[in-house]
Amino acid sequence: MASSRKSASTPRSITPRQCRLILSQQGLLEQVEQMIQAQDKETQITWEYALEFRREDPLLNQLAVNLNLTSEQIDQFFIAASKL
């Protein structure tokens, strides 16, 4: 039940600006940008031009897996990013 309350307080989406700022603050932005550059053109376009990143977004979740982040850490990332 406690995790239901946590997920309810996790924002459903954040802006690309918020995403990049929190990645920068956490020292992950350069690593993520390198990962994006290694992806196909569609992924690069999505990263560059998205208007929002949703919590369930496959791209963000794959990046999180590559960074060894847990689901709880991703939730905390979204919570912190939403305050920027």
C-alpha cells in the first residue's frame, strides 16, 4: 500500500528541460548524451525534440536500465526533476 502512495506522488511527466537539468545535477547528462548518440536516428530525434518525457516512456526506462537505476530511483528522479 505504501508504494501505491509513492507512485501516486510521482509526476507522470517532466519536461526535457527538467530531465536534462536533473541529469546534469546528478552528473549523468554526459553519459546519457553519449548513450543517445549511439542510438538510431529516431531515438536521437525523440530525445532532442520531445515536448515531455512520461514516466512510462520506453526510452527513459531503457536509459535507466543502462544506468542501473531502480524503479524507486526513477520515481525519485521524476519527483526531483518536477521541482526544477
